[in-house]
Amino acid sequence: MKKSDVIQLIFHNKLPVEPAREKGLAFAPTNIALCKYWGKRDSELNLPMTGSLSIALPDKGALTSLMLHDNGCDVITLNGKELPGDSAFVLRTTQFLDLFRPERKWFLKIDINMNIPVAAGLASSAAGFASLVSALNDLFGWKLSRRELSILARLGSGSASRSLWTGFVEWHAGVQADGMDCYAEQLKDEWPGLMIGIVSVAEGEKPVSSREAMQRSVDTSTLYTAWPRKVARDLVILRQALHVKNFSLLGGTAESNALNMHATMISSWPPVCYFLPETIAMMHKVWDLRRSGLEIYFTQDAGPNLKLLFLENDKDKIFEHFPQVEMIQLFE
Amino acid sequence: MKKSDVIQLIFHNKLPVEPAREKGLAFAPTNIALCKYWGKRDSELNLPMTGSLSIALPDKGALTSLMLHDNGCDVITLNGKELPGDSAFVLRTTQFLDLFRPERKWFLKIDINMNIPVAAGLASSAAGFASLVSALNDLFGWKLSRRELSILARLGSGSASRSLWTGFVEWHAGVQADGMDCYAEQLKDEWPGLMIGIVSVAEGEKPVSSREAMQRSVDTSTLYTAWPRKVARDLVILRQALHVKNFSLLGGTAESNALNMHATMISSWPPVCYFLPETIAMMHKVWDLRRSGLEIYFTQDAGPNLKLLFLENDKDKIFEHFPQVEMIQLFE
């Protein structure tokens, strides 16, 4: 099944081509998975092998504004700078827009502002695609539900399906081949005392893209065959931990889930290793602090940086041990 | 089933108590597993979940000499220094000897000389227990087969079952509850050009013993459930690689196997991580060198140090990139 078939399923052959207003505008937060998305059951539609669960960073994300224009091509400005038409970012965005304009009859002036620290391993494509589909929905007056927007955002980037909401969000793996049961939903729980701290240990390009890395885990890691069982278990525990506000359970499960994801990478061939010496040093520091009684956990995505999980009460101690940390409040 | 039952099975209730000669003497090499032993199906008898395959370091190991004496207790000298009677080493050795003297009627003066670099993560207990049972066999004139000695050595330390031979050795997991089909055997293949380089990145006590670490993998890592399938596959490939002398296949399989073992550790809870920043730095160095065309692989045991695998032809280049390496010739 192709992406364009999914578009037909959502719009029932009634793709609006006239804008409902002059400008479409939307913000979408980035998200950090406590239970990771790792491995696809369909790489065309970005259908995942398993469900996943994330927390949005409410103030970090992408604000996208759209206007139709007659240039004959899309013009994209990122953080005030116009991007070259042949850049990977523009090509990927244009290709995505083509899903909604099979005959390429309209073009957009796209202005994206992201306040996500670059190279901190914060999924910028998640916030980017989620804000893009929301802004399209706004511009054309599609009046789609968030669930439908989640499905559309997924076609751009898997984890973008989770960036339509703030708070805790669960993305369902679904079982259908068309992915119409594969969307995210906001969980009811809120947790005002919960915090995330971002510690950058290294900058620079990833050696392997997460798209390629997850495919390699699926294709070559024998241990990966047990990953879906690990996720099924962690999702149950995380939902329960959120419900009863058990921070040790939440933090431990998130950390274990991330380490299991990286375990499926180092067990691939050729091995994929996002650990840098600094990453390992910081892990040992977290474990030492935890042994000394401080409730602190980490999670790690497809990059070398760690995201610390802790409670607001321990804010000062965390800052003392990690002076370079950027702390993020997750709830008002 | 208890260890003492295994002793009965081997000696048929005819445990000799009279020495056949004045002094028992034996050397046993240490060994490095290319396919790791990780996880037990019986922790009393050290029966492993899977088979494993190792290469002996022919000149590195333990030389043990034994004499009966009448002190009423065992006296152990390690590298010329008498060990305190309450040290862990003496207690573990005495406990092992008690298997052969249920009534504690005789005692030994034990002199062990090990030329294994301390804190390099080279299994000293493997060489130690293998040389101890061989020296006992010599002293008491048991005339046991190597296979029987392998079974006895296993009761002291699992990987000691592989230290009765030089060259490539495979340890069979067996299926019997008494472990009488769980012993090692020497493989026919020799590989004169093959070399191992030991690079010490860090010294000091392990944070978690390998005994405890493997048990934690078995008990808490979901990914561990796929480890036996990985090993089954790697054993077939390694045997084939030895047979056809395909070094890339041997090195790649050994490296992948080690990384899979460590993957089952970091996916445990609490996580077990023998990686230090220096370990990861050296891994990236190996991967960079390999990408640049140098055929070099690594393996890692339950410690922070890497053991490099390479061919004699590349000796000079390896020495250039790792000046601190200790190179070990595996065959004459």
C-alpha cells in the first residue's frame, strides 16, 4: 500500500485545493519517548512493529506558517533562513506535500521556526511534520480530527504521529495493512512534578540515521526478535506508573527501555553504536548518583546525548551534578 | 543434583586417597571465548544455557603444583606469596577440594604460578581450576580422561572446562541434568597466522562479578531469551570460519557475539555495563580502522578491556595504532 492510498482513505477523493484562509498556522511540540519506537512493520507507511509512549516537551517544537504562492515551487524558511531548493530538508518536505497535490497545482511559502536545540538529539522531524500537517489543516480548512492528523504526520516521520498533543501520548502499533488503526492518542494523566533535563555530550552528524539503524536491528539482530515482548511489558508498566505516579517505576522502565533499544543496535551487524565515551561516562554518573540515593534516570535516543528524568524536588541537586543541563518543565 | 553426586559418578565411589607420587604438577592455559558462555541452566553444576567456543592462550595460564602435608589445613601460595586462610581465593579452592575429601582427611600445600596479567580481564579462574584438577589427577594417579577432567574443572568455574586444551576448544552445553554430557573438546583446526592483542584500558575490581551478571541477564533481560538462538547460529558460523580460514567471518562473528552478550547485560535490570568511556573509545577506533580497510575485530568479556583479533600480517599496523597492545601468538 502506498502513501497516496492513505491520503485517498482520509479525504475520500475530496482533497480541497482552495485555501480556507490566507494563512495556515500551527505549533507542534517535540516528544521524548519513554517507550521507544524502534523498527517498522511497513517502511512505506511508517507503521511500527510495536506501540510506543512519549512525553511532549510543551515549549520545544516547531511553529509552522503556510501561505499559497505562485512561484512554481515551494520556498521554505527555517528559523529565518531560506533553505536551498536542493537541500534534504526541502526535498523531503516537498515530497510530503506532493501527497496532497498529485498534480502539483499549488505551491507554498513555508515558514518554520524551531526552538529545539540543534544536535541535542531532539526529534525535530517529529515536531516538523506534526506542525506541517496541522498548518495544512488550518490553511485548507480540512477540519480533520487529531487522530487523522496523527496518521498523516506519521507518513512524514513515524514519531511525528505522537507530536499532535502535549502531555503523555501513546502511539498504537495497529494491525491493519493500511495503518488506519495506527495513530497516537493523548493519555489522561498529568504529572506536574516530572521534569526532563537535556545534557548535550556531543555535537555533529549521526554516523547512521535512525531510519537506517532501526532497519538494521530488524534485519540483523537476533535479540531484536524479543524486543516486541519487552515493549509490550514496558507499555503496561508505564501506563500503570503514570496512573499511580510511581516515579521509580516510570524512570526505571524508561531507562531500561532505552538501554534495550540500544542493545538491539549493538547486537546488529555491522554494529550500530550511538554511545560515545561521554555518553558512557554520564551513564555511570547517573548510576552512581542513584546508588547514592538520588532518584534520577535517563533515556537515550538515536544519538549520543542523554535525557535525564527526575522530579522537581530534586532540581537543585541535579543542577549541582549536571551544571550544563537544560531543564524542561513538562506540565504547567 | 549436587556437585558431590557428580564426583561419585566420575569416581564410582572409589576416590583415591593415597598419592601416586610425591608431587602433582600441571599447567593449564587461559582461554578467550569467540562465542561466549553467558547464562546457566544449572548454577550448582555450572551447566551453561548454550555451547561456547574458545581459543587458548598457550603461554598464559596457571602452573599448579601440589603436595600432601599434615598441617590440618590447605596452604596456598600464589605467585610466591602465601595467601591468608580467610581470603576468597583460599576459601573457594578449599571448598572445591572438599568435593574430593568429604571427610577432610588430607590437606595440600598448593603452589600456583600465574603469568596472566592481573586486571586484564583474562579468566584466571579458568586456568586456575583446570590446572588444579589436572594437578590432582597427577598427584593421586586418577588417570582420568581430559573429558572427565573438563567436567571436574567445570564444577570449579564454568569456563575452566575449556582450559584443558590448547588451540580451539568447544564446550558442549549438553542436555542431561547430571551434566555428564557437558564437557569441552579440542577442535582439529589450527590457524598459525591468527593473533590476539590485549589492550588494558582500565584496572580495578569489577563492579559486578560475571557470575552475578550472567544470572541477572537470565533473570531480567527479555532480550536474553533470544541469546541461545544467536549462539546456535554463531557456533555454526565459527566452526565453518575455522575450517575454511575465513578471518573476516571469524572476527565478525566473534565481535558480534561479544556485543550481543553485552547487549543482554545492558538490557538487564539493574543494567550491567562493563563498558567504560575508554572501552567505547577503543571500539570506535577499531570500527574506524576497519572502515579504512584494516582487518581488525575485537571481543570483550565481563570487564572493560578489549581483546583484538587480527592476522600476523597486520601485526605492525596494529602495533602502530595500539602501541600499548600485548600481542599473543596462538599457534607455534
